[in-house]
Amino acid sequence: MNLPNKLTVLRVVLIPFFLVALMIDAIPYGKWIAVAIFIIASLTDMLDGKIARKYNLITNFGKFMDPLADKLLVCSAMIALIELDRIPAWVVIIIIAREFIISGFRLVASDNGIVIAAGWWGKVKTVVQMVMITVILCDFGGAVVSIVENVLIYASLALTIISLIDYLVKNKDVLAEQK
């Protein structure tokens, strides 16, 4: 297993530690530990891609697992933020629905021997979602921060919808190629 794939697997492994630190009140500085873990996990996303492209270490495992690891990290964090009453459930439902649609689409493509890598809009969506989650996790309070959080929530939602449409339009032939 090459380094980018190891970083992807690390991102998945960090998720339970992030959730425990965030959700267990008895952990001293748990919120800040969760923020640190989330930031580290998010940075592995950027790092694994850069290393894979720079050293030509792109693999089918990476094309499949990298977006899945991102989805697991972001969706886990957003579901936890619903529990903490920091993000509306309906926003998270739309975001997760998009992820299920894309995963199903990738499954159909995979059955046809096609591996579809993440597109530009999907990458921007993921970055904005990770920034949104980080800002919400920090919970600095105040009117200005609340406005920033809401802007990030709705920007994430808009990018979720835009990236879904872009993905489906660019890959519509996959459905036509079913066996």
C-alpha cells in the first residue's frame, strides 16, 4: 500500500477518535482535541492527493477510497453536529443524500468497469464542508461568527447541489452503458 492510500486509511481510522473526543463530555479539552483530529484528518485529504499526483501513485483503491473516506469523515462530523444542535438536520439530510446518490452512481460505473475520480466541484464542496465543520466545531460564539457559520452552511449546501448536477451531467453515459 502506497503512502497516499495509507493517508486515506488513516483518515478513516481517525473518525472514531474524533467522535469520542467530541461527544464525550468527560474528556478534558475534548472539543479542542476533536478540532485537532478533524483538521489533521482533513489535511490528509489534501496531502494524499498531492502526493499521489506528484509521484504518479494514483490507484483504483485511492480513486474509490479517497472520496469514501471524505464522505465518512464529513458525514460523521455533521451527524454529530446535529446531536449538538449546531447544524440543521435537513441540511445534513440533503448533503448525505447527495453522497448516497454519487456512491450509487459509482457502483453502477464500477459494475461496468469504470472508476470515476472526484471532480473539481466535488473537491471544492469537500473543502468548504471541512472548513464549515471546523468553524462550527470551534464554537467561538458571537453574532459575526454565527453569520460566518450560516454562510458556510448554505455555501456547503449550494456546492453539494451544484457538484451533484455536475457529476451526473458529466457521467450520464455511465447509466447508458449498463450491461
